[in-house]
Amino acid sequence: MHGEFKVPGGKLVVVDLEVENGLIAAFRLAGDFFLEPDGALDSINEAINGMPASSEAAAFAKAITTALPAGALLLGFSPEAVATTIRRALQKATGWRDYEWQVIRGPALDPVLQMALDQVLSEEVGAGIRKPTMRIWEWEKPAVVLGSFQSVKNEVDEANAAKYGFDIVRRISGGGAMFMEAGSVITYSIYAPAELVQGMSFADSYAFLDEWVIVALKSLGIDASYVPLNDITSPTGKIGGAAQKRLGSGAVLHHVTMSYDMDGDKMVEVLRIGREKMSDKGTKSANKRVDPLRSQTGLSRAEIIDKMVATFTGLYGAAAGNITPDELASAQKLVDEKFGTREWLYRVP
């Protein structure tokens, strides 16, 4: 069995192993990481050989940590990264380059249709109808997008939302509210087979699925990094946040919204939770908390998206794709039956 795991912000970890009578045998660790002393590699291999293949990742990591000689130095990886790679090998996980990816840019759609389309495209990838896809969203009108489990009245000032023309919609993933205006944010979704994140914890999978965008932002001169569980940030402020949903159809939906040129003062009028975050930190303006991509790059939104698409395509290979008429029809049906209903929007009042 063979497994690979590129540590977000770190190095590639590779393991090969066999399973005999339920126990790991012939375990071999490799990669482009740095490890001192040399003999520590043998210590890691010996620690894993003979362990039950059913062991949890935490047990593998503990065995490696215990076996390392005093003063051992691991650069670009960790015992936990090796443990994740072992679980991926045992569960036959895949890599980015195992798939033919598509990239979709736009079109601008009604916010509630965006919610439905995320579900439709995810389910199609899980069913093998659509190739794995990365989609850049465009906005037809402003919206507050609530996480699946958030309360409408706790999160949104509905009067101010109506005053500024914001729709309120609910997505299928958890996480916090997103403040969306056309041209002010960059939002993307990744629709991937579950095998791509097989063997990873949720925390690992968040960073793994967004590593390419960190690479893209760094190439634009932004000192971007990932802060667990789901934030993309820089030394001058938060850039964006991610949310994820693993569907029973065998697909993973992972989406991210990054601020390009957000009106922070309007945001705290529309989002109640924004006021709490401001008062908690003694900050009067949200502009001091959300640092837009425009101020850090001086580039247009389109130029940043161009770099993102070029980075994704360069790293993983991808062809331009489109939303089909059938997919739009399926999404509209879901709007009528689910996402556009009061029952769904106010499932948590």
C-alpha cells in the first residue's frame, strides 16, 4: 500500500507498507523533508512495523514520538503528518493529480441559486457524473450567507439587510455568516471525491484543500497563511474563511470567501455578530479587522482571480468547464423545494 501527504506549508511525506494478519509490515517512510539524526528514519520505521492496521492516527503519531531519539529534529513534517499518510495509505486515498479537474468562472447568479448549485455539483461529483471541479462564484446581488446551523435573528439585522438590499440565504455547510457584495469578495468552491481527503482529520483537510490558494496569494506578495480551523490570514489581518461539507454521495464540498474590498462599516450594520466581535476587541470599525486583498496587492479582483486559476491549473492540471443547462435546472428545482423556502431559511430561527 502506498500513501502520500503534502504537509500544508511543509514537505511531501510518502509511506509504503504491507498488511499481514492485520499488522503493518515492511513499513518505509520517505519524502523531501529534513530529519536529524539520520538514524531517526529507522526509528520511525521500526515504531510502525508490527502495529495494528486498525490503529487510529493518534496512536501512530504517539508511537513515532516515543521512538524518536532525544534531540531529533523534524523539519517540514511531524509525527502527526506521518500518521495521516499512513491512514491515507491504508484507506487508499487519492491525490490531486489522480483526477481531471475542471475550472468554472461565473456566471453571476442569484444568491439562493448559488446555494443550490453547490449541492448539485457536489452530488454530481460524488456520483461520478461530473469531473472534480473548482468554481469561482460571481454575485448577482448582495447577500448574507448563513452557515447551516446559525440562527437568523442572532446573526442578521433583518431590517438593515433589507435597507441595503441584502438577501439572506442558508448554505449546507456549517461555519459562520458570510457578507457578500458583487465585486467585494472572491468566493470559490471545490467539489472533490471523498477519496481526496481520505485519512485526514477535518482540520488537516481544510488546510490541504486550500494550500493552492496560499501559494497563489504568496505569489502576489501576500504573506498568507492558514490558521486552524478555517481562516486564511496575513500579518495585517484576516483575509477569508472556509467551510466544508462531506456528503453521503461520496463527495466533499469545500468553499472559501476572501475579502477583496469589503465595506466593513456596512457589514457590522447588517451582521449582528460583527458588533459583538468589535465590542469584544474594543474596535469601532470592522475595517481594522478584515484586511481586503485590494489593499495588499493593488491589483484588480479579476487579476487576482486570474492568478488563482493559473496556480490551480499549474499545480493540479485543469481544463475550463461550464455549468450545464441540466445542472442549472436541477439547482432551480432545489431552490423551489428547499433553499428558497422559509422552512430552510428559518430552520434555526
